[in-house]
Amino acid sequence: MARILKETTNGMSSTWYDEYFEGECEDEKTNLVMDFTGKCESCNESSDEDISDEELAETYKLLYIKWEEVCMFRDKQKKSISGFLFEKEKLVATITSLQEEVALGNSKIENMIKSL
């Protein structure tokens, strides 16, 4: 992968580009990496100087690290949600089973009352 820097009216934009990549990738993480864009804007009031390559590279590294952290957090959330949904299915099945037992017990009680 290569990093491409584009100058915009607001500053510099840095994106990853895989020159060997042809076609669409089905891996969500790969698509996210390819779509990930970091933008660095310079404030006109603070300085008239351009951002150095070193500063841009450092900012990009920090942004990329933050993006990786967000992706890991999202993956943990997906696992948690999946576990919660599985637990919910088990609990709903237990509730349904208990409701059937209660209905059967009520039916037996009604039959016993009628027979007395």
C-alpha cells in the first residue's frame, strides 16, 4: 500500500491506496482501511507555513492508531452484541417453556376443581 497526499483548499488530505488492488474486496476491514481518510487542516491565524512532511506523517500515524483502536472497540461491541442476542434467544426459549408449564399447571388445577 502506498500513501497518497493531496493538497486541498483546507489543507492536506492523506489516503491509503493499494496499487495492486483490482476489484472489490469482501473483507470489511480491508474496505475500511482503503476508505479511511485522514485530513489535516492548518489554521491561517497560527502560521503561514506549510505543514512539514514529518508533522503530516506523525499526525497520520496518530490518526491511524486511533482508527485501529476504534475498529478494535467496534469488533468487541459486535462480539458483545452477538453474545447478548444468543443469550436473549435462550432466555426467550426458557420463558416460552415456563409459560407452557404454567398453562399446563393451570389447566390441571381447573380440571381438579371441576372434578371436586
